[in-house]
Amino acid sequence: MTETSLFDTSAPPGVFAEVVFDRPIDQAYTYAVPEALRDRITVGQRVECSFGRGDKGSIGYVIGIGDVAPQRAVKSILRFADDVALVDDQLLKLTRWMADYYLCGWGQVLHAVVPAGARDKAGTKNATFVVSLLPEELPHPLPTVTPKQKQALDRLKQEGKPVELPRLVKMLGGGVSAIHTLVSKGLIRKFTERIERAESVEPGDDLSTPTTATPLSLNPDQVRAWDTIRTALDTGGFHPFLLHGVTGSGKTEIYLRAIEEVVRRGQEAIVLVPEISLTPQTIERFRGRCGQVAVLHSHLTDSERGAYWRRAAEGKVQVVVGARSAVFAPTRNLGLIVIDEEHENSFKQESTPRYHARDVAIMRARLAKVPIILGSATPSLESWHNAHKPGGYTKISMPNRVENRPMPQVTLVDLRHEPKTPGKYFAIGSTLEKGMRDALKAGGQVMLLLNRRGFSTHVHCPACGYVAQCAHCDLSVTFHRGKSALVCHYCGWETPPFAKCPSCSQLAIRYQGLGTEKLQEEIESKFPDKVVQRMDSDTMSKPGSHERVLDAFRDGSIHILLGTQMIAKGLDFPNVTLVGVVNADVGLHLPDFRAAERTFQLLTQVAGRTGRGPKGGRVMIQTFTPEHPCIALATRHAYIEFATQELHHRKEHQYPPYHRLARLIVRSEKQEASEAFANTLAGAFKEAIRRHATPGTAPLRLLGPAECPVFKLNGYYRFHFQIQSDITSPLHAVLREVLAVAKTPNGVEYQLDIDPYSML
Ligand code: ADP
Ligand code: ZN
């Protein structure tokens, strides 16, 4: 597009709108607002404009309206895309901040945060309702009715409001014709209305009114926590809290109190939880107490999402519970944000805009001038650090479990010294096996964590050293027996398993390495009379399967639940008396400065799944490196000690939270092109860093360029480099300066990740 293509001398003078489009450039374009649209146009509204020559119409967001004519003639807005603004002033400010901080287009951010279903009016449909009549509306004399008709009539009266026809039929277990007869007899009324689709799915299913759960009486730690937070709610204003409470310390009760209070004041709350914790159990706890709760989970259709968005914008929802994207929920009068398990990596989005929902939430709370509670048993080191510096978060500690329940006792099992059966390999050593038998014999249930799915994770040829790899990635593939395929866990590429080595044709191919599928087989053969269930993304892909398994586990019909990190988070089953970690070392040795932190968090979280009931509980951790500090400290539930040590290490190596990190990945299907551009870009950065260096402040540091730890991914060759900056260094200025003029060659692209979480 050239500059001149924006010229349009026929545009009327008077009112002008600034419009941003879903493009990776952070720039707004000026359009004239036609006479007919002037009195209805608002900031935050979507409009259709011609963008460049030959463009029939692109959708953009109005981000400003003014009456100062630009220097040159401009084109006119063609039409409105929606009748009303989709984003309010606060969301505009928030997305503007994101565009600045994450260095992407404002229009791009807006496009990403407003759900598709809210943008298009696809979310409505015609629905038929029936409603009972007032006594004076009924015919005289009353016609007689059959028992089936009487039942429908009574049920409808009981409801006391219009009910969608299919729903009434469902409640009655049939009887459409009986209902139609009632209509023709004049005993009930039928009408059609245009409604949002989500409403027609199951009212009360995802948007429900409170049931009658009563608040618990708080223990002394909780009283202290609640007093601190209530004072902030009373005072008003931005106030960030870090609620550090061990697993089972009753953090949720504190969230609930705060939310109830906010709702009582006629305000709304946003609650962010990791997607994995959006279980019916969690949701029920909020629903029981907090007014109209909307749940935004990933299984929702676009139109359902859109419906929630609109209802929240209309002020009809008091509490929005959801994963990452719920941070953008368009509330009317926001009073509080809560982030449970704030340390979770799933709050970071790995596609543009690469935002971290915790950081965005902090900014949102700041803009809305409301308190925000970050809760965790193992806070991220970023948040922990923030809670210890002047002017940072207020830390609230709940170091004990409710009702003085003890923390579970953790035993380390050193796999190097477990007795071995010659010629046989078992994932479960004799110590853990005995622990399981004891727990099960006493009527308890067992959870086993193995953070690796599939059957064999290492398929190789001992004759020539060949290792089966993905055709598109530098990653070895995992054998999945269920689907009889070798699968790349990154890109999903699959190939049939082979009996002969593709490289040397020997028949010696070995399937080694342990995944959850193989573990399940071993457990089933060791415990033939027990019900074993596996929970990982392979078995839990269908909507509802997660809930079904958890229900069965809760009612005791599953004895042993094994799975990936999916089982480690937030579940509360009082009858789990043993948690076994099959291999604590998975993930510990990844080339990522957060590997130890993640391992510590995972071990602590999974250990927290036991001892939650009167029966108590214990944890057994199998490891080859029991002396590793993060494993040793997790065994003692020593978060503070771990954080102190790890922060020391981070400081020494100039990693977050002491330094800020930006990562640039250059990728291309051609290796040389990728490498060449990475070098050019890094060179430009070095130059800019030199120019920006000011005496007295720490200069930016550039690390790399080098091949990414996973060099080839999805068919792309990837080089990366990192820029480390001291918190006050002009990181953004340098990034902006260099990237504004970077000329990306054809067939090459780069990705910028501010505060990266994925280092592979
Ligand atoms: P956390 O979120 O800190 O892991 P939860 O909020 O899930 O802990 O609380 C653990 C269990 O303790 C829940 O079953 C909860 O209902 C219960 N609980 C919370 N507070 C109290 C209290 N004051 N008295 C008794 N039980 C409580
Ligand atoms: Zn792959």
C-alpha cells in the first residue's frame, strides 16, 4: 500500500475518526465520518473502511474521534460493522498498553481480545417459548386436560416464566404434542423471540444464580488475610496482593469472601484460573456463592463466547471465571480481579499478542483502580520478588492447612538404589509399589504423576544409533500404542511404527522410555483387581471426559488415577492418601532457566493433592537426583528457601525477575536465509545498543544469535537471540527503533517475545 492510496478528495470535512486495523503495524489511519453516521459513531466501535487501493472494505476499530481536519484529504468510513462499541474506554487503554509493551499493532491486539462471537452477530437465533397464563387470561369454562397436559401445565406454572419449548419437552421427558394442544386450547401462550444462542443451550448451565452454600467460619490465618483485603476494598484504589498459602490452606475461601463483598456492592469480579482447573468442582464453589457466574472455557463455541461478552458488557454478569482470555471480559463496574495459581505458565499466550495474563491483569486493575489478588502455594519468582520490594505487592501468608491438617509427609525414593528385576524394567519401584498396596488396602485412593504421555518416548536402533525423529522438527517422536503411531508432540506429525531400522535395516528397533500409556499397562498388570484410569491429553480430548473421570474418581469407582500434570492442579479429593511421582527428573534438565522453578512447582502442587481429608496422606517421589536442591526442598515443602536460593541464582545470571528479557526468533524453511537474517538483525541491535548506552546505567546485553534448542520446528530452521536488560534500561526504545526499519527478506520471518516463557 502506498501513502497516496489514502487520498480521496471527495471526503466531507467535519468529523474524523482514527481507525486501527488487524495488522502488525502500530499505526492509526484517519477517515472522514460521513454525515449519516456522525451522531452514532463512538470510540471502540468497529467500522468498515477501504484500506488502500482496490480494497473493498477492511474492518477496523475506531480509537479516536476529532474535528480537526488532517493535512490532506482522506477517505470516508464506508459503514458501521456493529451498532455499538464493542470495547469500552478501559479496554481501549489496556489494549493500547499491550500494543506498546508487547510491540504489536493496536488493531492486532483488539482483534485478538474481542471474541469472534461478539464481533459478528452470529450468536442469535429464533427460539420458541411457552409461558403459563394469568387466571384472568384463561378461557371460560376451563377445557378439560389429559394427565400429560396437566403435567406440562403444572411444570410451566412452577417455572413462573417463559420456557424455551425444547427445554420444557426435555424437562417432561417428551410431550411436544401435549404442549401444542395446550396452546390451541388457550391454556398457555406460545411466542417466538430472537435470542442469543448460548441461552438456548442450557440456561442455568453456564450462567447460574447462587445456590445456598454457606460461608465457612474462617481460621485465624484466614481472618488476617480477609481483614487485609477487606480494608483495601473499603479504601478503594489499586492494590495488588500476593496471597501465599500452602495447598489446602483455604485460599479459595478468601477469594470467595472478597468476591461476595464486591458483588454486594454492585460491582463485578474477574477470576482467572488455569484452563486445567476449570472443573465443575471449582466452578461450583464460585456458583454457590457469587451471583451470576459466567464461565469462559475453551470448549465454548464462538457464539457462546460472544453471548457472554455481550451479557457481561450489559452488566448482567457479576463474576466472570475463565482462563487467560477472561482478563479482557468487558465488565461494567469492575471491583476486583483474582488470579488463582498465578504461577501457572498457561497464563502466557504463545501467539501474537504474546501477553502474560497476570501482567495484563495487574495493568487492568491499575487502570480500574481496584484490588487484585494473586494466589498460589508456589508463587512465580516474579511475583515473589515483587512482594519483597518497596512499593510492590502486599504479601499475605497462610502457612498452615485448614483445621490444622498436617502437610503430607514426603518420602524420596532414590531410583539408583531400588532393587532391580534382571531383564525387566519397571516404572514403579518396590518402595512405591508397597506404598500403593498399603494405601489401597486401607481404602484410600492413589494418584500417580508422570509428566510424559504416550507409550515409548525413545524409539531407537541399538545397532546404528538411529533415533526416530519428526520429519519437520528436531524432536524425537513418541510411540503411541493406542493409535499405533509414532507422533511428534510438537507439530502432531505421525508415521506408522516400524519393525526394521529405516537407517540400517536391522530388525533391532527398540521402544524405550516411559510414557503414561506404558505406565498404565504396568499398573494394570500389577493391580489387576483395581480400576485404573489414565488422564492425559490423549484420553481427555472429548469435551466432558475430564469431568466424567473426576466424578468417578470422587465417588470411589476409580482406585488409581495416573496422568500428566493434568492431575496435579487444584483437585481436592479427601480420600487420596498416596500421591506417587513416577519420575521427578522429567523436565528438570531442560535448557531453560525456569526448569528448576517449574519442577519445584509441579512437585509441590502434586504433593498438595493428598492429605486433604481426615485420613491424612503421604507422597512418594521417585528420582535419580534426590540431592538436587529443587527436589530436596520440595520434599520439605520449603518454598521460601527454594525461592531465596533460586532468586540468588537468577540475580547472578541476570535473569528475570532482576532483568527483563526479550527473545527474538528468526525462522525460515531455508537454513542459510534464517541464519543470515538472524545475524543481520542481531548486528542492528548491537549497533542500537551501543548508541543507547548511557553512562551510569547498565547497558543492554545481547546473547546470541544461536540455533534454538529445538533447531528445526514445523519445517522451519530457527535461530534466536536474547536481549537482557536491567529494568530501567531502554529495552523498548531499542526494540522499536531496530524493528521499525528491519527489512525482513522473503521467506523469512521473526517473532518477538517480551518476557518469554518458552525458551526452546
Ligand atoms: P487452597 O485453595 O488453599 O488449596 P482450598 O480453598 O481449596 O485450599 O481449601 C481446602 C479445603 O478446606 C476445602 O475443602 C475448603 O472447603 C476447606 N476450608 C477452607 N477454609 C476452611 C475453614 N475455615 N474451615 C474448614 N474448612 C475450610
Ligand atoms: Zn514435529
